Amino acid sequence: MKPIRDVGIIGYGAYVPRYRLPASEIVRVWKGGDGDTPITEKAVPGPDEDAATIAIEAARNALSRAGIPPARIGAVWVGSESHPYAVKPTSTIVAEAIGATPETQAGDWEFACKAGTEAMQAAFGFVASGMAAYALIVGADTAQGRPGDELEYTASAGGAAYIIGLADESLARLEGSYSYVTDTPDFFRRPGQEYPTHGSRFTGDPAYFRHVLAAARGLMEQLGTKPSDYRMAVFHQPNVKFPERAAKTLGFTDEQIRTGLLADVIGNTYAGSSLLGLTAMLDVAQPGDRLLLVSFGSGAGSDAMSFVVTDKIAERRDRAPFTQDYIRRRKVIDYGLYVRYRGKLKMH
Amino acid sequence: MRDVSIIGIGQTEVGEHWGKSLRHLAGDAVLAAMRDAGVERADALYVGNMLSGELNGQEHLGALIADFVGLRGIEAVKVEAACGSGAAAVRMGYLAVASGLLDVVIVVGVEKMTDQKGPVTTASLAMAADAEYEVVNGVSFVSLNALLMQRYMHEYGVRHEDFAGFPINAHKNAATNPYAMFRKPISLETFKRARMVAAPINLMDSSPVADGAAAVVLAPSDVARKFQPLSVRIIGSANATDALAVHDRRDPLFLSAAALSAQKAYRQAGIGPNDVDFFELHDAFSITAALSLEAAGFAERGRGVYLAKDGEITLGGRIPICTFGGLKARGHPVGATGVYQVVEAVLQLRHQAGPNQVKNARIGMTQNIGGSGATVITHILAAEG
Amino acid sequence: MAIPQNWRLQNQRYRLTGEVCNTCGAKLFPPRDVCPECAKPAYEPFQFAGKGEVYSFTVLSEALAGYEAYEPYPVALVKLQEGPLVTAQLTDVDPQDVHIGMPVEMVTRKLTEEGEDGLIVYGYKFRPVLKPAVNG
């Protein structure tokens, strides 16, 4: 898929909360201290953070880099599976906080971990069609796993925001995108349920790998690109193993995915996951670099996108904190404080 | 304008009055003051109270209390200025009598604080601050004062224990006040070991939540002797205000409303700080005592705290304060406090203070502060004849 | 605080929008209608940059009702670089690391929740400056 008019990213911003829960803490509490862990540690939101506050900071960073007046943003779309309200948009909170209201479109998106990239794809179309000069998209989550479940090691918090505009203003130009979607119930949460249900090994081959690989191959076939054409790539990162295997299967090297692979130190930020990988890559990319992003959302589907970095990256990149600045800012907490911060203590 | 005198006083013990409701507390104080004055009727009742609506589910205190004490039919109204409600009500009574419109006016300050649990009381007291720009940020009343104390210590290079003299003096004086909540002296060690409430303010820096009521009866000075041989004249009365929120003040470490209100009262009385024999100030927190002493002209800025260190605030010192225990040890039933201060000043000027007597006391000053310093009411009282 | 009361304060709360006096140029936060410096009308909105330093601070060991989730939490008077003092919570900082003069920046966070089925109130807090070198 490629819009009629060329579009791209004109500003981007990351956010990762300050607190970290080492996987060893979960092993200590639930496995008696012995066991393998899928990652080293995950980012935990502070008691005053939620998907909206994460989205706001990421959006402000994106706005700083874009250098445009917020009133010119014609759409504010926030993708998340942890919207603070069941009914009431997160996007209006974000739009108000950054000063994009009232003449703007706003909406919340939901598609498990790819809620942000589907909003991004739609924004490309929205801007290319001329319906908006700029569109802001955010993927942000404060994901929860059932205590003791394997998901608890990785379900984390973070987000990334992008301002989409026309190609001539872009720091990274969109080459094309491709989506691959089927009805695959690998992971879901019913209304009113606190924690999601997942299919364990069913989340692997029939879900993650089938969709990620098909979307990546579909995109490259459409564009006529091959893995070696890409300086860097990010695949949705629910853990470290899955994106590593997907990359290898497709023919990408470890070197190509190293920059965007953050799961080991921040966990799976869900809607923020692949989008944070892209902010990390943009933080270091050079003009002319080609970047690949492949998201995955349970339920299930993948969006793949290909970007070429422009020379505008150099002047804009320093206008906001880097992804690694947030990752370096870390305060380790124990399971007790984690349980308190995440509201898992029964208080009433 | 007529001169106004205090012809009767009454007070209840400050403490946890589980068996008494707000109206009973107020009634006890009013009836005691009426007995003391030898009056059976009055033209008006002014009720100083801050939190009856929040804590007791009761407003409309004027009519309630007037009726309860057998004064059904008279003019009666509640006066509210946060913790300064008591003295604000005294001043309304003063204005009414001084104007010539009313002759005998009763003022009662009452607060019934123990009906609610701690967090509710804390949240209610915070209503003295700016709800939209202070309290919504999780700020309690004590924390606003802690912000002042922290900055004071930073700016003037003062240590926390330099403030110990304030609560030590207050507790010492309260020990011999039968109406006080804490009748027990404290040591420097007690002060240093006290539990932190909002750093650097600890429990011994803070006045306690309490129930209590105090009342005075006012009459024109020219007829005061007819009622009361030991009447005390109000020679200065002033109310001044500042921005409600600490962050809106020009200089948070200077209580400008306290200075303004003291200056107006001094001018009216034709005296200065050197003429004041004792000062019932508003020691809601030990930092407030230091700032009050500076604002009222008893110490240079940044030096108020040293009056406590050097013993100048004791009963025999240069400027005795909190002579019956102050807010810290007599207790701080917020809307009643300003009237307690006046009652205690009258006891000093009548030379009825017993072991708490300030020798040769002729002129006393009381200063009641609403909120973190936004409303300040000063009264200067003089012994008659 | 009631829903309309919170709602009408959004601009100030979410992004620290104040006012500038048309006569003497004083920057005002919170917004007010009369300039406290020159007593002339002040209605012009002004967007504060959200940078400042700690003027004073305290740590609440006894939270206000509705703020228990954060206890113990630091509260500060923050001196904004444009002039005004603001009362706000500090966040993403350990209480023992707070000091007078500490450079801080504004973030938008949850202030309180009005019960499990009530409004989530968002507003400004301040945190240690994340990256001093960042421009804008």
C-alpha cells in the first residue's frame, strides 16, 4: 500500500517510565528463585502514570521534533489496550494537553499490540488524502499480566508518538506499507476482566510468526526490497526470542535488529513495542538509511512499513530526549513496590 | 465610634469532648461568659467557626446557638475566616458595638473536630488553602507550612532544633492551665524524637486537632464598669489579608497580612511593639510563631526563631507568648482559637492568670491567622484604669 | 472536586497555561483577571515553558485523602523560569534526593482519582530535568 501523495514522519517521540522490575523478582516470588526469564527487566509505570500520561509525554517529544504549531494537527489517534477509561477517549486528553483542540479529529484505536501502527497507517492515508495537514499517532500501554503468569515477566509500560505529514517535510519518508490480518484468537481479554487470556505456545507459529513473516515478505515483495537493503529493522518484541527468530527467518542479521530490540531491558510495551523500536532507530539513523518496522497485534495481524531517512533527521533529533535517555533513567523496584504501583493490592 | 470593652469571658477545656456536641460546647462557653459579665440578654451573637458544615454537617450556627443558650430572637450569624474565624467574629462584635448600632454583643468561637476521622479532618482543614491550585496537588495544610519552614531554614541557615523553644515554652505554660489540652512539659529530646508529619515539620512543631469553645461579651466602655469591675478595653482591632495561596505571595517568608494587621492595630492603639507586655500569637506550627514575631515587629526577619532559643518568649522574658499554652499545647480548635486568645489576654490583664501571670501586664496583643497567612486579625487589649 | 470544576481548569492543569499582563508584562500563574503587580486587567493567555527550580519542598508522610497511592510524596514550591511560584507534586524522584535549587520540568500526570468509578484528574507535576541539554 502506498498513498497517492508521498508522506512520512516529521516528528517522533519516545517515553519509557522510570521504574524497572527485574525478571528475577518474579522468579523469586513465584518460582522459588529458580528459572529462566524471557527478559532481564521490564519498565513499570509509576503510581501517577497511565496510557494517557505516557501518550502525552511521547506526543510532546514528537511535537518538539516536528516544530509545528499543535493547532495544525488534524487528527490525534491513540492506540492502546490499556486506555484509562473503558468509555471516554484517551485521545481527547492527549489532544487537549498538547494544545491540538478543538479543531481536530480524535479517536482511540484498539488492536492489542498493533493499535499504534494501524493508527499510523490510517494517518498516512489521512494526510496523503489532504484531509489533514498533520496527524499525531501514539501507541502507548501500561500492560498487565496475571500475577505469576509467564506474561508477567514482560507486560510493561511505554509509548511512542509520531507526527505524520507530507514527504517534503519528513525526517523519514514512507516507501510503502503492507498489512496481513486473520481471525486468530491467540490472546484476548473479555470485558470486565482484569487480565488477558493467552494461548501459550499457540501465540507463536500460528499467530506471531505467521503474521509477522507474511507482512514483512509482502511488503518487501511489493517494494522490491530485500533484507540487505535495510540499515535497521524492528519486529514486534513481546520478548527477545520472537523478534530474533523472525529476523533470522527473513534473513536479517543481529546487527540490523540490535538498535530497535529493547524488550530485554524494558519488556513488551504492547502498542508501544515496535514503535519504540523505531524511535530508537531514528535516534541514530543517518540520511538515506532504509528502516523496516513490522508490528504484531494479537487477534491477529501485522503491519509492515518501510521508511527512508532524510537529511532533516540531523536538525530535529536533538530537540527531545532519546529513547536511550529514558532507558538509562531507571530505578529498580522489588515485587512489593511493583504490586503497590500497579494497583494489585486490595485496598477496599 | 465608641470605645469597646470586654465585660465577660468563658471557655471550655480544650480536648476530645466525646460526650458534647458543637452546640453544647458553644453553649457552655457562652453561658460562662454571660455569667462572668452578669448579663442575661444580648443584642447579637457572632459565632466564629470554620468547619461545622464539613465536620458536623451543620451550618446556620448563629440561629442554632442563639436559640440553644436562650437568646432566641436576637441577631445571630456565623463568621468564617478559616483558622482566623474566632478573632474575625470578635472584630465583627467590636465593629457592631463601636458603631453604636448594638450595645451588648456576645462572640463565641467554637469548633468540634473529633467527630470525623483524621483524613477527613485533614482534608477539611485544607479548605483554608486554594482548592484549585494548592489542595488538588495533594497539599495538606501542614505541608504548606512545611514549605515555609524548609525555605526559612535554607534562607537563614537555621537548624530544625532551633525551633524547639516554641513548643517547650507552650507546653510549660499549658501545664498550669486547667483549660489546656496538654498539661505536660516537654523536653528538647521529645522535640527531636517526634514523628515527622511533613518534613521538616514534626508532631511537636504542630498544634493538635481538638474540640473547644470560648466566648466574650462586649459592651461600650462607658457602661462596662456597670457590669464588670475588671473590664478590659479593646484599644486596637484590625483585619488584613494577603493572597490565599502561598505561591501567590510576593514573599512567602514574610506574613504581610500579619504585619499590616499589627501595624493598623498599633496605630489605632497609639503604641508600638515595645509597649506590648505579652503576645498571644498563632503558633499553629512553630514556623508560624517565628514568622508572626517577625511580622508583628518583635524580631528582624530571620531572627524570630532566636527569641525562642534565647528565652525571650517565656513568662518572665522580653515578650512572653502563648502564656496559657498557645495553639500548640492549649490546643487548636480552629474556629475557637481566636476567641481563646482574647479570653486568655483578658485573664492576664485582669491579673487572674494564676501561675501563668505575666507580671504587671497592662497591654496585651492577640493575633489570629486564617489559612497559611491570608487573613490575619490583631487585637490589642488594655487593662482599664 | 466536582467534574465541571476540574474540567474548566484543564488548560492550566494539563499544560500550565497562565496569563500575561497587557500593561506591565508580568507573567501570571495561576491565571487571574487583575494583575497583582500593577492592578491592571490581565486576560491574555500565556504558555509557560514548564521549566523551573525547587524553591522549597516537603515530603508528606500523611497523605491527603485521595492521594494515599503516592505516600510518602514530595510537594514543592517551584519557581518557574518566567517568574511565578507554583505549588506542585514532584514525581519520578526519591524524596531524599530533592533539594532547594534542583532544576525541574513539568510533566502531566494523574493527580488523583475520584474513586474507582469517578473521574481521573490529570495535571501538572514536576520532575528532575531528564536531559538538560535538550533545547525547546
